[in-house]
Amino acid sequence: MKEQSGPIVIYSRKSKFTGKGESIENQVEMCRQYIQLHFGPQAAKQSLVYEDEGFSGGTLDRPQFKKMMCDSQHTHFQAIVVYRLDRISRNIGDFAGLIRELDSRNIDFISIKEQFDTSSPMGRAMMFISSVFSQLERETIAERIRDNMHELAKTGRWLGGTTPTGYKSESVEYITVDGKKKKACQLQIIPEEIETVKVIYDKFLETGSLTKTDAYLLKNRYETKKGNQFSRFAIKGILSNPVYMIADRDSFHYLSENKVDLFSEEQSFDGVHGIMAYNRTLQQQGKSQKIRPMEEWIVAVGKHCGVVEGKKWIQVQQLLGMNKSKNYRKPRSNVALLSGLLVCQSCGSYMRPKLSGRKNEKGEFAYSYLCAMKERSQGSLCHAQNLNGNKLDCEIIEKLKTLNEDAVVLMKLIEKGETKLRANKAAGFFEMEKLTAEKKNNEDEIQSLISALGKAKGSLAEDYIIRQIETIHGKVEELNKQLAILEQQSAWRQWSEEELSFQAQALASLKNWLDLMSVEQKRRFLRLLIEKVVWDGKNIHVFFTGSQECLLFPQGEDSK
């Protein structure tokens, strides 16, 4: 049994969240048994465990792995134990670097399945050899996948997933060379949808702008497959999708020049069919879909009809490339507070801040809030006036500073009003008792009528009894409203002068606190306190979280 000179670490990893096979739990348990056998029960009990579930072995960018390596800089681990070599890494370069790093810190590496232990020279050599074969296996699998894509490219078929706008997927039966019947999916045109696609291409080429194309589609009520408005993201997706490109001479030369893995011969580019691009997107867990470089695409002429001639599609790609630098980017110096809170009442869209590039009289960068729908449709679907962002944000903060102060004044006024309506608190409680008793009598009467209704079913008295129940039920509802008001007023009356004074002191603290907050702290505070802010064209309505009440104040002409 080996001597222990420091804590022993167990590392486990699994690519998918399952409880089968070599699960995280099974890996840890087998490693613990190994440690107990070779280092003793105490070492097994005190071993440290790091687990990464749902992460690939193709990279070392895994949270618990990185934490383990960071901890190893401060704590001397005697050894890192894994169930199998590929649990730590499938990449020979990463693995070699890891072993060198562990060796520099005198940390042994043990793989149970392969029985490798870097505490011996032979163990280190065998581990490197095994790692080479592990990477070879990974690259072989990747090659098989690519070969499979080449085979699919021969058929030019649709592989499934969300069909592009303008097409639907249909199952088609065909005969193989050996006479067998097989089925495959291919795209078929949906006439009304494909006309929308053609409009998108034409408008983009005419305007050279995604924004103007978006505005045109909104103004003319064009909709997606699911009946929603087109977003700029969806428009760009259509404009950049080669599925619409007609396989002609221009498209052949374009694809060849961009070094795609072209599976069809030049004579297949018949000027009728469209293009199918396989291996075009990169999908990573937890990340948005990305387009791979064109040299990684596997391209073939499809079985479907193309709709955009090659020359036009290429022009669109060139325009998209030129427009990349013109895309809207949120300014880093944005100090607006109401992003995500301010809503246009006219159309229901959010109003976003836009910097003007100039400074106001206070030396602040001036910005306005403008309705997103108004901007997207260029005023065709919404006419809401813009708002002076600097002024509005300032007024919101100032109103919040006086909020508690106003509440104290309000409670005092209510107390005075209640004193005039009733001579004392006892009168109020007496009124509540009276209403409660009246409510109970009405509920009892309803129960009696319900009993009578059972006996009168089918007789002339049935309709009369039902009307009586409805009338009394209305009285009960009104009594409930009155009781709720009295209970609220009773709670207000129970506030002491000391409690009201405490509220005023809290206000003073809030006022000072708000002045000391950073822009980001103010944003977080507003989102905690406010549910939404609505601009109706004349007034601002502030709706607080968990309350139907709102704070309303007008905006002057300088808010336009």
C-alpha cells in the first residue's frame, strides 16, 4: 500500500446527463474503491471529488476541471485519479500539456481502466501511447460523420429540422440501383411563402439595408410561417441561406472560389434546382447557432427548385458583408436607466435609448427613448413621440425620492378624514361588526334558498328562487368590498406617530442612497421596484411591482 503525502483527487466527466453506464456516480465509486485498495480507507474517505457532467472531452474548458487545476496550485494533491483516460481529455495536445503541468507540481495521474500510473516511467509512456489512440479514434469518428454527409449529399435531400420559409418537406419514394424502394425527404415550394422570400431579396437589393427591408415588411403586413412579424435576424437568415440560390454557372464559380467541399459536377448546375449545404451550422450546447466557414461546408445540387439566381444571391452576400460594420451596437457609455421597463402604450413595444452624440447643458451625453416599432416600421405602424431620456430618467429618480414622503402625507390626510366620518376608532370597529353580521345573515339565507331550490326543481318557483339567490349574492359581494375598505382604513388608523416618523426617516436614507448609486445600481434598483413604465404620448405612468397603483406625471414639449 502506497504512503499518502497529500489529498487524493477524484475527477469524473460525462458528456450527457444520464444515469446509465459510466455515470458520474459509478465513476466516483470505482475511483474511491481503487484509492481504498492502494492508499487505504482513510485516503478514500478524505478524497476530493470534482465532477463535470454534460461536457465533452474534446476540450479542457470545463468548470470543475478548471477549478481542480486552480486548487492544485494552492493545495498539494498527491494524485488525480480517473476511471478512464478519456474522462480527462480526448485531445493529445491538451493531455500532454496537462501531464507536464502535473509533473511540474509532483502530482501523479492514475487511470484505473487502462491501469496507468505516472508515478513510474513505464506508466507515463503507456499513457501517452493510449492518449494517441484515443485521439485517433475521435478523429476517425469525425471522418465517418463527414463521409456520411458526403453520401447524403449524393441524394441532395432535406435532412429534417425546421424547413426554410417558402418550402415544405415531403416524403418521396425512389428506387435504388439494386432495385430496393426507399423514402427520402425533399423540399417542395409553397407558392405564397416563396413570393415573400422573393420580395425580401428584391427589397434588400433595392435598399441595401436590413432596417429598410424590415420596415417594408412591417408596413405591408408580411408574416413568417408561424404568423409572426419578421425580425431582422430572420430576414438575415433568409438572405444568407444558400437553399434559395439557383444552381447556375455563377453559383458554381462562387462556391468553387470559396473552396467549399463541392460534391456536384459543373454540369449538374442546370439553372433550375437549388443548393443544399450540409455541415453549414455549428451548434454548441448553451450557445447560439453559428455559421461555419465556407470551406467546411459540404455542398450539392438539391432536388428542390431554386428561386434566386446565383448572381443576385452573391450580390446579397456582398451587401451583407459590407453592412456588418453598420449594424446597431448598444453604446458602451449608455447611461439610460429605463431600458426594458419603458413601454409605448400606442403599440405595446419597448422604447430603447439612442444616443445623439452631443452633450446637453449639464455636460451629459444626450439620449432619447424611441419606440422600437416606430423605428423598425419607420413610423408606418406607430407614431409615438420620442422622449427626452436625460429628463425622464432624472424625473423618475426624483419622484422615487419623494415617494415615501408622499405616502406619509397621504396617511395623515386619511386619518383626518376618518376622524370626521367617525367619532372614534370604536365606531369604525362597530361598523365592521355590523357589516360582518349582515354578511353572515345573507349567506345563511342563500344556503336556505339553495336547499329550497332542490325541492322546487322543475316547478314555477325554481326561476324565482334562482333570482333571489343572485340578488342576495350581489349584496354579499358589495359587503365584502365595504369590509375590505374598512379593514384597510383600520390598519391606517393603527399607525402611530412614531411609525410615521420612522417612514419619513427611511425616506431621507433612500434619498441619500439614490444619489450615491452608480448607473448600474440604479438600474437594478428600478427593476426591483418598478414593473413597467408606460408612455401614452402625453403622460408617464409608473407601475410598481405587486401594485395596481401608479405614479403619473406629464412630460413637456422638450420631451418630443
